[in-house]
Amino acid sequence: MRIDAAAWLPIPGFPPYEINAFGRIRKPTAKGYKEIAVRAFRSHHIVALTRNGKARTFRLRSLLGRTFLRPLRQGEVYTYRNGDTLDDIASNICITTQRELGRRIGRRGTRRRAVEKIDENGEVIGAYRSARQAAKENYMSLLCVTDRCHGKVKAPPFFRWAK
């Protein structure tokens, strides 16, 4: 589908508002057009639109998808082709199923770091996928394990981040 970058299209369900392919939103006023502020919130762009005197907040991704692609069917979501949640342009938005999205980005676990349990001699006596798993299997709190990994606690049992 070819997207005209210069075109301003009305947002479905919010007739006075218009959006372009770059995610800029405007509404007509007596003196011309007023651009609506888009702000970043939790790694997504959001915008507040009013209808019948009531304001509603939307992710910019969903407004671009509704306007330039099509409304969602059950079990579908709008997502980003390149994975960058702040790259809100119409050509970067696509429709996928929730299951496919879960396969693509689920269990990505960028915060998970492997942990090793070591004895006094520095020999590895246990390996864990994460600090949470190490804490659970050693009947300790997560904070105790991470403090030992960072070297803040010098008492046994000893833990370190796996290399």
C-alpha cells in the first residue's frame, strides 16, 4: 500500500482531527490549524483527543494504524516493523496477531543475567538462568542474591554474575 506522506487524513471516530504519515496531528481552528502535542510516555508516543467534551488518550501507533491501514479484527494488534516503539510513522506500523507478536518479542528478557553459585575456593557449584531463580532455589530474597553478585556482601553463600 502506497502512503502519501504529504496527505492529511481524518482520524476515524474523531472527525475534526487530521493525521499525516509522520504522526503529526492537527485540528482546524478559526485561524487555520493547530498542531496537537504528542508526548512520550513509557516508551510510547501518546496523544489526547477530545470528543463531545471528553478527552481520551491514545497511543499514536493505534491512530496511525486506524487511519492508514484498517481497523483491527479480534486477536490482532498494531506493532512496529523495526521494533522501535518511538518510531511512529505510517510505513513502520503493521498489523500482526497477538500470538505472532508474543513469539517475536516475548521471553526476550533483556534484563535477565545468568548467576553462578561459587564456594570459598571460587569453584562453581551451581548455575542459574537468573538472579530470581537463584534466590528461589536457595531460599533467599532477590536482593540478597544481587547484593552478593555485586560484591556488597562477603558472607556465604557466594554468587557472581556468569560470564
